[in-house]
Amino acid sequence: MSQLYFHCSNAKGTLIDRYGAAIADLAEARDHATRVVRSLLMTRSSEDWRGWALHVSDDLGDEIFVMPFAFVLGKPH
């Protein structure tokens, strides 16, 4: 099990995850990342989330993967 951090950023700034989460494997990391993005998308906000990305990193600060919010939002119809 690893401690992973789920930071969100866009061109204007970054939301830092200071606590992280204990994650067993990459599949769990992907699922957790998707939940983080969805929880932000569900907040009452005027924020346009299309330009945001979630960065997953380990406790050494090494980036494991990036998930653009657009990946969760899907394609516009």
C-alpha cells in the first residue's frame, strides 16, 4: 500500500492534496482519482472545470499519472 496525493491544477493555480490516501494499486488510484474529480464537478461553483487536470503523485513527489477533468466529463454533445 502506498500513500498517494491527488493534486488538481489549471492554468491559474493548483489545489494541493495535503493528506493523500492509502492506495493499494494503480486500478484503485484511477478509481480514487475519478471520485475526486467527480466530487469537484458536483460542487456548486461557477468554475469551468474543462481546463483542469488531476495529478497523482507518490510520497516522494514523483508523478504517477495525470487525469484531465475532460476525461471524466466526457465529450460534449
